[in-house]
Amino acid sequence: MDDSKVVGGKVKKPGKRGRKPAKIDLKAKLERSRQSARECRARKKLRYQYLEELVSSRERAICALREELEMYKQWCMAMDQGKIPSEIKALLTGEELGKAQQNSTKLAKTGKTETNSSNPCDCRERRMARNVSSYLLLELR
């Protein structure tokens, strides 16, 4: 006898549910798999190259910051000994102050404030110059 079942007026045959896999050419399937693996390896290689470049750029930035920190430490040690480094003297005597005055007049003409500066280094240099000048004023009193 047939293993068919009648459910809701329809004849159901036992077996697997869903779509039956189509007969796929095995060679074409293997070639698609190889191509997918090649593309995956290429993406992985690009990703690692990007990450290596990112790491090297960050390492360069760290080295530059360490050098800057060492320079500031030397300045502080010199000021603790009562000496004023020539770089700070230049900042205080007007080379940087002249530039700051020029920038402030330019900003006044455009209606912008100094805090709107697009270069973060400018802000850091101004902050450092303010701190150094206030420190020197306290030392000189």
C-alpha cells in the first residue's frame, strides 16, 4: 500500500519538507567556493594593511608627543633652577605675542572668538603660553 496520507482533502507523501536541492554542477560549485575564498583573503589582507598603517601612524604620534613632553620637562627643570629657556623668552618677548595680536585683530574683524580656532595646536600653544607667563609672573614677584 502507498504511504500517502490524506490531509484536508490533499494527498501528502512522506519525506523531506521544503525545496529539494537542484542538481548543481559540482565543478561550478567548487569554483564559486574558491572565488569566494580568494575574495575573502583579499579583504582580510586589505584590512590588515589598514590596521598596520593605523598603528604606525599612532606610534609616530606617540613619539612626537613624548618628545614634546620631554621638552616641557626640560623647560620646567630650567625654570625651577631660576633660568628662563630661550623658547619661553621668545614667546614672552613678542614673537608669539605679535602673532597672537595679529590673529586677534583678524578674529575681531570676522567676529569670531579665539576658541573657535580650527587648529587644536593653536589652542594648546596659547594655553601653554598663558600657563608659562602666569608661572613666570608669580616667580618674578
